[in-house]
Amino acid sequence: MQTVLLGRTLAVAATATALLAAGVPAQATPAAATAHTDKVLVIGLDGVVLDRVKAANAPRLKALMSQGLTARSTLYAGPMAATSSGPGWSTIATGVWPDKHGVKDNSFTGKNYTAHPDFLTRAENTNPALNTYAAADWEPIASTDQNGPIFSAKVDKRFSLKGDRDGYRNEDPKIAAAAATELRDGNPDAAFVYLGEVDVAGHSHGAASQQYLDTIARVDALVGQLLDAVAARPTYAQENWKILVTTDHGHTDAGGHGGSTIQERGTFVIAKGAGIPAGSVRDDVRLVDVAAIALDHVHAGTTAVDGLTLGAADDDAFDTLRPSLRTRVDETGIGATVKGFTRTPPAGWSVDNSRMGSGGVTEWAGWSFATDEFWTQAQRDQWRELNVRSRDVFAVADSDEWDDKTHTGSFDSTLVSPKYAVTGGTTRTLRYRTHYRHEAPQTAQVLVSYDGGTPTVVKSHTADAVARTEAVTLQVPAGATDVQVRFRYTGANNWFWTVDDVTLN
């Protein structure tokens, strides 16, 4: 086991407030330090519903939320992957979505950890001097189980106990005790600790039960045991710990997961550490970000992951619409209190509905702007849940849902960007995240116009483009000074097209 840390000690001034990185009482934190070494602990809690944490007797988790960041996130559903532990923990560990890591269910058939290793293995590959640790009582996570391990043998130290979902023995206290000893007396730079009892309570009693709340309270005490172990380290005053807490999937009120309901797809990320505003809430953090945040904190690089760091710039215009999102109008299957759509574009953008039919479902009468929680509940199990690479608010044209109410004409709407400054004779790259499900005779075209000229088609989607980033090369004509982008979608009770994070580089 490597315990020598190379090239990662930084001379900085730090106050007691900045050192409260492990969610511990202020009196346990030194008043000042002159150097810190960056370390990260990821705590994985299986099958935990964030709203039930808030309702439970969970002082340690609530302290982390009040002292750091809380971010809700939603998962995929079939056919990308089931909302089960294999895909969930693989997504958290690898920092990529199931269409890359290949795990669709708990059989682990199709796993591709060689191309997309876990974040502890990535850290080892980048800097073998880093000391890595994983502990779990579900065998596919850290043992030699044939379905896993999700965390590879390259991790310096793995501690695993058998804790099967059927006839489950509660091994969480043993896992927490062993991990606490390692965190306090060892020298891990990056660690992952898994606790699974809450998921068992969800299956046995349902997420709406008192038993589920009671189990959260017990696991919260184990989380506190881990945090106290970090704070008790002899070198804690010289260390900068980032603590992340997350879950692999949600649970229904009655108990169970694997399907496409918003309860089963619900996850979260809690993050505490220097530079993270206390009590902050974000809507643009996804489950793949856990690995990216951990890797970035120990300076192991974030290339080849889908996740983003907390400091990644987010200047997406659509996200500015969140404060103006409204509740449902015609979509009665969506919760009455869910604020998740608007048809008013952000500043600089416009929607041309001059060719659009009249009537239809109000929410989708032309290009709209929506959240995953809102749009996917309009109609489940039609691939809307696969739009995993969009974040927060995105643009959506949905002729299938629009058609569910009487209308005249067809769906024909164009989303128009602001004008971007360009230099004539140069090459620019237009990028956008997209999720497109095709069915003839619908069309999806990207058009550009220079200096107010006639728009010309530069990209046509004629086949499914599931949750990916498109890059279109633009040859700027000589003398041009600006370019404007249009996304035109036409359909007649066909499928849909989403666009997000439009950039011109």
C-alpha cells in the first residue's frame, strides 16, 4: 500500500471555517493551518430518498447539507438501464452513463470497466502514489464477485463483506467500523464507503414507512462515525477533505425500484468542502459528476468522463429560465406542484411558431423549455428518460405529446438563437447536446444564416440520436460578421427533439 504523497502539498492560509470539510463540530477543527493535502471521501448510501432524509432523524446528513451543497439528480430508465444498483453504482464510480460503462442491470452483462474504470482506479493510473480505499457489503462493488468488481483490484485496499439483498445480514456497522479505522489511522487520499441497509428497508417496508425513516437514522449515525474518524486523524489540520454523499437510485413509497417512475429515478449528491457555499442548492449536478469531483479534488484528471466538476462553467441560457418555470396546464399526469416548463425563451432567443398548428397540448405548442422531472412525467417509457446529458433546463419540441389534445395543422416550430459574432473566412464549431427520437415523416434541421441572410441547412437528423453531443463545422463566408442558428422541428404525432447547451467555438 502506498502511503507517500508526492507533489500535492500546497502552502496556503486556512481558517477554521475552511477546514470544516468533514461535517464535524467547530470545536474539533484547528483554528488555523499553514498547508493542506487534498483528500476525498465518497459515501454511498443505497436506495436513499432525499426527501425522506429530510424527514428523518438524520443530524449528520442534515449538517452536511447545511454546511455544503445539496443537488437532486434523476436517472435514466429502460432501455438504457434499469434503476437498479448495478447501473447506479457503476455510473457513480466510473463517471460515465450506462451507454458507455455497459451495465444495464444487476447481471452486469456487457460491463466495460476496462474502457471506463472506477474513479479510484483512474486515480491510481494517473498517480500511483495516491492511496486508495474501498469498503462495501454488496459484493459486486469491491470483492472478487464475478459480476464485479466495480472497484478494481488496482485499488490499494478493498474491504468487502457479503450482504445479499435476499436474506440480508446487516453488515453496515462492520463496514463503517472498518472504514472508520482506515480513515482515522491509515492514510487514504481517495476513499469510497458503501452502506446498504436503507435499501433493504425500502424493499421490506417502502420508502413511506416509519421503518425506512428509522433505518436512515441508524445509517446517519454510521455516516457520523466516518466523519468523526476523518476529523480524528492526527494530520487532519494539514488536510483539505472533500466529502461527497450520494445514492444509486430511489424507491417507491410502497417499496421497490428498477422502473421509470420519478421516485425510482430520484437520486442526489451532497458535497461538503472548501469553496462550496454553505446551504447551497443546485439543479445542474448529475450522478456522473461524483467521479469527476473526486478525481479533480485529488488532481487525477477528468478526461474521458461524462461528469463535470462543481467549478465547471455553466453559462447555458436555458438554465436562466428556472425561476420562471410554471406548473402544468394540460398535462394532468404531472404533479400539480411541479414547476417544470415555460414557453417563454431566454433573453436573446426566440421561437418562430408562424407555421405551427393551433390547439394541442399547451405545454408543447412549439418549442418549450422544461426540466427532466417535468418532461419525462408527461409520458413514461418512450425514451424521454434517456436524455441524461442535458442538465437543468433544456429546449424540447415534442409532437407526440402535443398531439394528445385536439388541434389543427401540424407541429412546425423553429428555435432561434441570438446572433454570434464571427470573422469572415474562419472556421467555427457549433456544439449542442441533443436527444432525438426519429419517426418519419418528422424532420429535425439545424440551419445557419450569416448577417441576416437566408438560412441554410447544415445538419439534418434522420435517425435516432440518443443523449449525445453534436459538433457541426461552420465555414464562415468571407466578410461575414455574425451568424444565427435555427433548430427547426416538424412532426405529426411522431416523437421529439431536445437541445441543450448550445455553444459556438
